[in-house]
Amino acid sequence: MNVEEREILAFCAVAIVGGGTAGLSLATELRHLGVGDVVVIERETEAGGVPRHCGHYPFGLREYGRLMKGPDYARRNVAEAQEAGVRVLTGTAVTGLHPGGVLDLSGNAGSARLSALRVVLCTGVREASRAQRFLGGDRPPGVVATGTLQDMVYLKGLRPFDRPVILGSELVSLSAIMTCRHLGITPLAMIEEEERLIARPLFRPFPALMGVRLHTGVRDLRIHGRDRVEAVSFFDRYGGAVSLETDGVIVSGRFRPEAALISDSHLERDPGTGGPVVDQFGRCSDPSYFAAGNLLRAAETSGWCWREGVDTARRIVADIARYGVQPATNAPLPIQFSHPALRFVVPQGIAPGGSQGAMVQMQLGLERPFSGRLVARSAGKVLWSGRLSGAPVRRVLAPLAPILHARLSAPVDLALE
């Protein structure tokens, strides 16, 4: 189905921008909860999101009770949505966000405008590019992101290199190892600028088990080559100069929200996450809009995003039941911080009178490793204090309930002590 049906789609109950894991699970749950007209808008020719390109395990165990490869998981998510009565529009781009839940659409048949009671932004993330990661050296072909690699290997059957190195050590970096092995390629090394593997401790043995040497704490990484990648060089954690002959570089992780639509819109954007500012229900600065999935913060697993989509659907149903056509107008009280080790917090604000069905945890992003206490205060009163330990890129959580249950009259201040 495409934008040719623009007259039919003049209005819907909920429009979801993005047909990845969060958007599809959210749409399916909305239909299960009785929302009558739910539309998912996906700019690619197929819905399903990132898992479509991940031809390996593990997906789906918590959601569907079985281990699945990424493409099978993506197809299952699409099928569940369509069987629930969700209309999935592929090959259709959202080109504008307007106040009150009005969207501009564009497709092969031209442009259209769609109005919805609520709009949910689920546009996901993308990996940071070579330029965004300030990689030095030459600019030869053969430097690719993990998503590009997966597209080349799983969808096109191409073998882009024989002995690449992987820059990064997040879960997606481990996925890059598995993608390479699909074509019998064993990466030469995994190179990480942080002092330790970023993926959870459970996965620390994985690179060695796959025959991939891990270098952590590296500095001044440079790529060398003219017509093709020939080598990478860097200083190791002890200050020694290292040079590795290689024919490719996989730039993995360091995700950034796909937030171009927000940048060009009336919605407030958070400088820490790069995504939208939201309250404890996932509502944006225009309460006709919600956000869910990795657009909120980069980046969680598909399983996490699936669950977040389901939870957000329930909040939207409650929001429509409470406010109807005219959504909430009370401005949230901000959650603010000044400690240099903190990069972001989600949610960024607390709307008055709301704990039923709200997020139960804050997600924090760190600029550097930290171990100490997190203290949440409002008007000088301690709302919660607890031990916090974490590192950049890794998931860091803190309870939100003590803040939600307080009678707030002033912003919430977070401090690391």
C-alpha cells in the first residue's frame, strides 16, 4: 500500500512514523486495545526495521517464545501487525511534522497530508559515520557501517573484504563478527577506544571465541590506503604504536537518533540524546506527539524496543481516554543536571499528576565511567538516593517511581556524588 490512498488517509486515530520493532509492536498493541484506525508509515519498501538485515540469532525469545533470525523476527512483527488490522504504508516518507498531529507525506504518487489524534515517532537510530567519529588518515573505499555490511552480505550476497577490522565493541559490533562469518570471513581484530568491551560482561569472551583479537583503550586510530584500505594504525593502552594490515574497516555502534524530522519541526529536541524531549509517558513537547524505541536514546536491543512499544501503546490509549481530541496542556517540570559525567536522562521532564502507567525507570547516559551515588532533589528535598555505577554507551537505569510519587512544585535536580 502506498501514498496513492491519500484521500482515504485524511484522518486516523494513531499514526506511527517508522515501521521497525518499536513501531510495529506499538501498532499491534494499539489494535489489541481497541484503537480503531492505526497506520504505520515506513519509508523503505519493506517494514521490519534493522532486524531485516541481521541474518543471525538471537531474536524473538521473549516476544514469541522461540529463537529467531533477524529477518524471520521482522517478518513476524509485520505479520502480527497486519493480522491485528494495522495499515502498513511502505515506500512512504513523512516529510513534515505540524502542530496537533498533522503530517506531510510523500511517495511515488505525490504528496499528501494526514491528521491523527496522536502521532508516535519511532524512527530509530543510525550508526555514527567515520566523520562523526573523527577518524584520521586516508579516505579509501572499504570503510563501511555495520548496517551497510549486513545489507551487502545478507541481501546482496557480496563479500566486501577478507580480513577486516571492527571499530567498536557494542552488541552491534559482535553482530558484525557474525555477519562476517556468514561468508567465512574472520575479522582480524576488534578495536575499542574505551578501556573495556562495551557489550555486557556476558559477552566478553565472544571475540576471543570467534578468533578475533580485542584491543581496548586505543588512541589516535588512523586508516591507511589509496584505492583500498591497506592498514590501520593506533596507539594501544600502553602507548605503543600498532599497525595492522587489513583490507576493510567496519565502523560499528555509537548510535545516533534518526532525528532529522524533529530538527526541522516545532518539537523540542534534547541535546544530550539527540532525540525528542519527552515526559514520563513518552509525550513530546507537543502532546499530540509521542516517541518510543531507540529514537529516545541510542541504542537498546530489539527486545527492549518491542517491550517499549507495547508499554507506550498502553499510555497512548490512556491518554486518548483522558484527554480525547485536545491532549494535555500542562508543561512538564524538567529533570536537570550539571555534573560533567552525565550526558542525558530519559525522560527529560515530569508532567503533573502522573504515575499510573508511566515509565518506571530513568535511563541515564554517561560521558565517562562513574561509580558513586545518584541523588534526585526537588526544591532542596531529597526524593531518592542510591548507588550508581556505569560507563559510556552501556545501559544505566535508576528508579523513577520516587520522583513520580512526590508532589513536585519545582524542577528535579540530579547530582552524582
